[in-house]
Amino acid sequence: PYSAHHSKDESSTQANQTISQKQLLYTTDPLTPGSIFFLPHGTRIFNKLVQFMKNQQTKYGFQEVITPLIYKTKLWEKSGHWQNYKDDMFKVVGNDASKEEVEHDHEYDHSHDEGLHDYGLKPMNCPGHCLIFSKFDRSYNELPIRYSDFSSLHRNEASGALSGLTRVRRFHQDDGHIFCELGQINQEIENTINLIKDTYKVFGIGEEDIEYYLSTRPEDKYMGDIETWDNAENQLKSVLDSTAGSGNWKIREGDGAFYGPKIDVLLTDAFKKKHQVGTIQLDFQLPQRFELKYVAEDGTRDNQPILVHRAVFGSLERFFAILLDHYQGKWPFWINPRQAVIVPVNESHIEVAESLQKQLSGDILNSESNISPITGYNFYVDVDKRAETVGSRIKDALSKGYSYIIMIGDKDIQNGTVAIRTRDDRKIQNLKTEEIYKKFIELERSYQ
Amino acid sequence: PYSAHHSKDESSTQANQTISQKQLLYTTDPLTPGSIFFLPHGTRIFNKLVQFMKNQQTKYGFQEVITPLIYKTKLWEKSGHWQNYKDDMFKVVGNDASKEEVEHDHEYDHSHDEGLHDYGLKPMNCPGHCLIFSKFDRSYNELPIRYSDFSSLHRNEASGALSGLTRVRRFHQDDGHIFCELGQINQEIENTINLIKDTYKVFGIGEEDIEYYLSTRPEDKYMGDIETWDNAENQLKSVLDSTAGSGNWKIREGDGAFYGPKIDVLLTDAFKKKHQVGTIQLDFQLPQRFELKYVAEDGTRDNQPILVHRAVFGSLERFFAILLDHYQGKWPFWINPRQAVIVPVNESHIEVAESLQKQLSGDILNSESNISPITGYNFYVDVDKRAETVGSRIKDALSKGYSYIIMIGDKDIQNGTVAIRTRDDRKIQNLKTEEIYKKFIELERSYQ
Ligand SMILES: [Zn+2]
Ligand SMILES: [Zn+2]
């Protein structure tokens, strides 16, 4: 868990920024280098990615938690980050340290006075999740316990390396930590790899574009006993055979971290660039450092769970960048922050256009009640009522990447239909409002 | 925007913590004083509150943005926080400051060297939103621009004052900033007060429990001209008359901040305790400090928008605490993290119970596809398959606060129904699965 999550690939950043500028997706500022401002339309995409993953995590038995961002230095010493990762972390200090009362107990070590009010801004969620695990008595029949977390993470990357969405200092992961028994690794890894495959497929990334690498026990420096390592590695190999397929994954002999073996998942995008995305990292160390224990089926106490760190998207910012590359701004309908635009032919059609907008926008805007419902279908539908020609407004809509363009004039109102076309096809269909709304629902349900 | 958002009321913290311990909602740790760990069931409530508010914000034309957490000292000097609020902020420093390349330009002021790598951890979202506003050319026909943000905020409250959910160092707000013209204040404030009233009503807090206070221009120290103040205050008064009702709000003469008048919304809970929740704060200052401009309808440039800070829940942590008090752990179904539990009479009924769980859980778990849909109804349904008596499992379910308890035995399987009772009524109904699912949907849609 100490290694940076970014790969070195930084090309295509320019292209991404061009699309982002056109579609107003995100921006940055020298007042906070490496932190992204997601603009309203970028936030829509970001939130869809998060909602997508939360639902899949629910399916696989993850429980979401919300954990603090700052922890005292003492925690980072316990987790080992302070010794191994300090230079990549941001330090946090209360401006008026006197605000915190100091507990002077017997164990109080005055040599630590200096750091008493110092915190580290978290670069990872694992220590927080270990703390939660440690706060309750745990039994084998609760395992696996799976926590997910979408917290902000900060890593102090060198500023020269910062660029766009791919190298950042603040980012978010679809982070998950699984606390389980040795014999449960197999099933958990299989679930994770299946979710990875199914997820990437939703984004049009097929199995042929995914590579798996298994990194095994380093020869010299490793913790725990060889038997546990061998058992874990054999489970990983067998899962890779049954999910990725025998021969479809590579081994990196001795390349694992000292605290456990790992699987890296790389994908190749449309431009033949490789991106590290998913990771599965076994960890024999953090459970020991945090003294995590559970009661086993045989009644013995003090059993130590194994910790699995896993992410499917990896950094959401990075995955966002990959999708920008991949779709070149032509977002599929379900994730498009601009799903449809209505172009009233002239001023007299604006009222009808706005009523149509309300209907197609779905449950929130179409609600009769003062308070909109919490569940329902909702779509991003705009009206372009500027006094420009229909042609120039269509051109503008295409450049902004709307999935559908809907035109409405006298003839349409008479017929009780509207003229609708897609981004990629000039062909016009005449459809009723309910037909379009149904089509939108169908597209969202099938992730098109 | 410089005043702390917390009121002094801290009673009932004990009671809250007792409910939280029983229902496993949140926890804290001395390694991060004042930061809440939301456990899985607390996270469910927190997320429902956020989703509820996001949908209402969409209805009122807000656009969500995601903004950075750390900004260089220079930003906080610009916003005025460094001069006025520094002691309540956390400072952030890169552990290896050399990682950041320093731009040596002509304007570079060496006296600032010391703070060059220093950041402030944001206590408020406003400066970030002003930055976004300032990055684009703005025209009157885009106004009002309304940004919402659910970012983590940090304020370095004295540790002696920290307690439970009501006085914290890290919290979240249902924060919104409206950039508008003077003449648009009326409508925006009316919308906000209506949303406040409608929202509190969802939680069973009636108009009789809400108090409104208008704080007006301080006599001596204020910025801007009296005409603007008078115009703004008159709009606020007229909106309060039309929403709260004439005579139903109080004035705090001269009690406004120097940068603008404000409305505070207090609610009285079931225990007659008052809580500051919603706020509406007009701000003539930040737009000036950030040199925000827009082109007016008459073509003039350099028009300065007015900024409205507003929150309905206020601090989500604080509102969570109020709800804990208010419901005493008896959460209404729609927000209950434990909506139903199924109690199979004996081991032979576990399989049917688990199949029933899947059906009642809704669209994510009931999906046939590898990938669950992004939209749909989803409920929190557990199976208690422990080898305890039905009676003791029901007792346990009641103590945990499940809204519905569903029992299933041989007779139920024969009849094709299940026995269902509520938390508060021993009376048992025999219903079909589809009937229960329909009821759940109806309860969620009507916020019961
Ligand atoms: Zn981790
Ligand atoms: Zn504000």
C-alpha cells in the first residue's frame, strides 16, 4: 500500500484538456496544483462513475464507510507510512496548537512533544478501515468484512509531474478493503476480477484489452511464513486461470511487496496506450501492525485476518482521463452530462420546449410535489432558446457532444410528436414524448 | 462566512451516543479528535440525506461541483480568511517542500518564501466557488449561477469543545452559493426558505418549530453603500413576510456581518432544544475580493454579482445529531439503515428467507445481469439466521430499530405469504412478497 498508484503515461493530456474545455468538464488553478475542480458537467460524469461502482459494490457485499481525512502522526507511525511514505504525504497542523488539550499520562513521551499537534493528510484509506475493524470484537462468521470508501486522498507528487487528470495530488479511488480468512481469498479475488471484467465491458473495453500481472514473494525480504505465501499465491494463480483464463496472465516472479503478493490489472486504450487501473494487493502486515483479531470457528481467539486492498477503477480521476481518451468526448448516453438538447424552431415554440424539457428530465423536475422523490430516472435535458438559426444551434449541440438533438416547430406541435436525431446520424425520427422518455430509460438500464 | 457554524448546545450528546452504539452508526478515535467515522449503517443515513438534498437542489437549479480541499495561503489572504479566521484553520505543508517548483517571475516577493508551500485546509467552500466563477466570462443571462458542494470542511475547534456529532472538526454541509443580481435576491431567498420549510416537514418538523431571524446592517462598520443594503434588506423582509409569514420572524437590528445581512433559521426539537440549522447570508465582499464580474443586459461590463451563501441542513453531522434526538433511533422507513429483517423460523426456512431477501432488497441484488443497474429501488433487508428462538430474534430486531420484521415458517411457505409486523405494533399481517415490495416503494416515495 505504500507505492504510488500512478503510471508514467502522460500523453494525450493535451487532447483531454481540449475536450474538457469544449465540454466544460474540469479545470485547475495554480493556487492548488494537482487538485482538480470538477465543473458541473464533469461532476455529473464523476458522480455517475461513483454511483455505478457503489451499486456494484453493494452487489458484492461491500459496506460503504465515511472515514476521516486527517490522523495524528502516531497513526502513520503505526501503519508504517511515516517511515516509508512520509515525503509523499502532506502534514497538517492546527494553526493554534494550544486549542488541543494534551493528555499527560504515564506513557506520555516528551520527546514526541513536537509532533503532538501534527496530523498526516491521508494518502490511503487502509489505516482508517483497520481502525474501524479494531474497534469491535470480530468473529469468523462476520468475515469477509468488506469496506468501501470514496474519500479524497492526497499524495504530494512532485509538481513537475503534475498534469491534467492523470497525475494529481488530490484524487479519489473506488477503494475497498476486505478482511478475510486465508481460505476466503480465492472467492474474494474471483469476485473482484469478475467485477473488473464486467465493469470494463460496460465501457467497451473487452477482455482482449486487459492484462493481468501476478507479482509473487520477493526472494529475500518478506514477512510471514512461506506456507502462507504459497497458499495465497496458489489461490491467486488458480483464480487467474479460472477468470482471466490460463495463459492469459503473466507472472512477475519475486516482484510482490514484502507484505504480500498482488495482481495488477492494465488496460490498453483505443490508442494502444497501457494504463494501470485495477489492483488487488494481499497484505499480511497491516493486520499485524493494527493487531487485528477475530475469533475463529474453533473458538480460538487472536486469529489474524488477511487484508485485501482492491480497486476496480483505481483513481477515478485517472479513469475519467482514460474515458476522455476512449470516447473522445462522445460519451455514451447513460454517462453523458449532456443527454439531450431541445431546439425550439422559433420563439413561439419555447414554452412547449420547456414543458417537454420537464417531462424528459424525469422524476425530479417532473414531480408535482414540493419535494422531489429520492429515487427515479433523471436525465440531463437542456433547451437552447437562443435566437440563432436552427442549423447553428444544431452545430453547437454537436460540438458540445449532446447524445440527442430534439427539434420542435409548428408541424411537430400539430402532429403531437417531435423531431429527434442522434449525435452521429443526421436521420430524423418523429417520436412522441413518452416514446423518447422510454428510450432514455432503456438506454440507461442497458448502459448504452 | 467567517463565523463558526456551531451553536453552543451540547446536551443529549450522551443519548445520541447510546443510540449510535446500539445501532452502530458512528464512532470516533483520539487519533483524529473531532472527525467522525461513519460506520456502514450511519453511512447509509448520511448518504440518504445527501441524495435527498441533491435532488432538491437539482429541482431549484443548483449545479453540483467538486472542489479541492487545500489551497495556498495566497487564496486565504485574498478571501480574507487568513486575516480573520486563521486560528480556526488547519495549515497543510508538503513534507518535502522541494517537490514543488517555484516560479520565479518578476512579481515574486521573497518575503513570502516561507509560506510558499503552505496551504490552508478549507473551512468553507465559498472561495473555491468564487474561483470557478472567475474563470469564465459571465453574462447576465447565465445568472443566477448556483453551485452546490458536499465537500469535507475542517475547522480547528478547541478540543475541549469537541463532542459527538454536534461539535466536530471535520464536517460536511449541504452548501450552496448563488451568484446573482440585486434584483434576483427576492426569488432566490424565497426558494431557499420554501425548500427549508418543505425539507423540515419531511422530517416531521412543522412550521411552528421553526424560527427566523433577520440580522441587518451594523451601524458603524459595513461595506458597500446604504442603498444596496436597504434594497437587499427590504427584499429579505418582504420574502420573510410571504414565506415565514408576517409576524413570524424576528429582527436583530444591526446584527448583520459587515459584508451583508443574513437570515438564521433555528428549529426547536422534541425536547424544546433550539438548533441553528439553515442559514442565508448575503455577501457584498467576496465578489469584490475575487473581482467577480459579469456583463449586464445593457452591455456594461464590470458588474459585480451578489453572493448568497445558503444551507438548508447546515452541517450534515449536526443535522444527523438532531435527527437522532428527534427520532430516538426510530428512523422512518425511507431513511432507516435497517428497513426490514427476515426471521426464518428454523434452519429449513433459511433458503426461502434468503431468496425473499433478494426480492425485497430490490433492483441491485435482484438483477439478473452481471452488472446491476444504476437506477432503481433498493432496500436494506437482512436475514437473521442465528439459531436463537424467534422471540429473542424479534426482541433483538426491535432493539436495533428495524422498521419491519418478517417471519417465515412452514405455514407461510404453504400459503405463499409471509408474516410481517412493524416496529411499533405487534399485529401481524400476512402478505405476499410483491405486496410488501410495493409497500416499501410507496413508503420511500412518500418519505415515510
Ligand atoms: Zn489500501
Ligand atoms: Zn459560503
